[in-house]
Amino acid sequence: MTFQQTLDLAELEADIAFERYLAAFEADEHPAFLDSLTTQAQLAQDRYSTLADKEPAH
């Protein structure tokens, strides 16, 4: 997998995690479930941000 593919995958995972959180929030899910989804979304965003800040090695 290339660096760009890895970055694209991390971005997609972050987007999906955020969308899952929004859907659960709109459905008025249990606060503990929302907390779990918040954590997952933050971790996915952190992974993407870390990769986006790195320069690929050439």
C-alpha cells in the first residue's frame, strides 16, 4: 500500500467514524454509546492527522 493510499484510507475511516457518531447522536443513543463513538472518531481523526503531517520518505 502506498503512502497516499494509507492516507486516503485513514481519511475515509475518520469520516466514517464521525458519520457513525452523528447518526447515533441524531438517534438519541445512550450517552455511554455516544462516548464510545466520540472516542473512536477522535482516534481515527488523530491517525489521519498524524499521517497527513508526515512527509513520505523518498
